Amino acid sequence: QSVLTQPPSVSGAPGQRVTISCTGSSSNIGAGYDVHWYQQLPGTAPKLLIYGNSNRPSGVPDRFSGSKSGTSASLAITGLQAEDEADYYCQSYDSSLSGLFGGGTKLTVL
Amino acid sequence: EVQLVQSGAEVKKPGESLKISCKGSGYSFTSYWIGWVRQMPGKGLEWMGIIYPGDSDTRYSPSFQGQVTISADKSISTAYLQWSSLKASDTAMYYCARSSSIAARRDYWGQGTLVTVSS
């Protein structure tokens, strides 16, 4: 069981908006450490999607956005597209456990 | 262009040793941390540990402390992950990834090395 909790799965129809939560605690997200998000398409290495809670690397569409509040963070995807079907992971840091990944969320585009 | 290129797939027997590699190029190898991430079949990402090649400062996740060894040879811009005695449960895809600090984003990733341990 991961220290950062994500829903195992979310789904949405093309064009809709979905959100994926990442819930931590006072020793990681709540301690002020940044949250980063990764997208992993089937059979490929993870790709950085959001960094520093809400920043997009060059090349990532603005349909993807991130936010953080208290001990949780969220990834939002608007205008859902079939190519967004993938696994999504949050990542942060814990003062006692070092690096952390969430358990991952499988996004299904209906 | 920043690249992390990992060594090829391995098939090993339980009890054997193994060292896989991750070669960085296109940036100052000694100025960034290299972390290792495990992904067991059908499972999520697990943070194993991280090394700063500049001074070999190494940190391990408690789950992997004592189970693996992370090292780096800055003269050839290569980081390593090694096992002294493999178990079937070590079967997984292993990724290396670059970051500017222990807590920072992993901005570049290797292509992954598949390790299969089977008798």
C-alpha cells in the first residue's frame, strides 16, 4: 500500500473532464514538498506531465493541469482524448522515507 | 539532447548476481541525481534509491536498503543497480531517471531494463 493514495481507476468520455487525486500526509505533501505527475502509456517509460505541483513541461498540452492543497494534490485533464488513456502516477518526497510514488491510476477513455 | 540509455534485458537464475547500467549523455552527469525505479509486472512505480554521481552520495528507500546496491562511475557517465543474489521476486522492469535533487521531478527517463529471474 502506497503512502501516497490514488484511486485505482477513473474513466470519462471523450471531451469530458476527469480528475485524479493524490492524498498524502503531514510528512510529505503536507510538509510542503512538491508533487509531480507522470503519464505512462502502455509498454513505455513514464513521462513527466506536471512538475512543481502545477507546472507543465514544454510540449505538454494545456489540457493537463495540476494543483495542490494541504495534504493532497490533483491532476485534471480536460477535453479528454483517446490518446490520454494511460496510467498516471503522482510523486513527492517524504522526510522519513525519501522518494515516493503514488499507487497509480488507470485512466480509461470510454 | 539529454539521454539516459539503459543496458539490455537480462534473464537470470535465482541466486545469481547482476549489474545493470544507465548511461547519461547530453548534460553534466555529475550535476544531477540518478534514481532507480522498479515496476513489477502489472504493478505501479516504486522508488528504490538515488545517487549523486558528483560525490556518490546515495540514498535508499527503506524497502530496498540492503537488497540492492546503487553506484556510479562518473568517468563514463554511468550509473548502476546491482544485486548479489537475485530472487524470483526481483523480476521487474527497472527504470533510471534524472532529477536535480532528491525531491525534484524526474525529468528524463531511461527506456527501462527488463530483468527476469527464473529457474
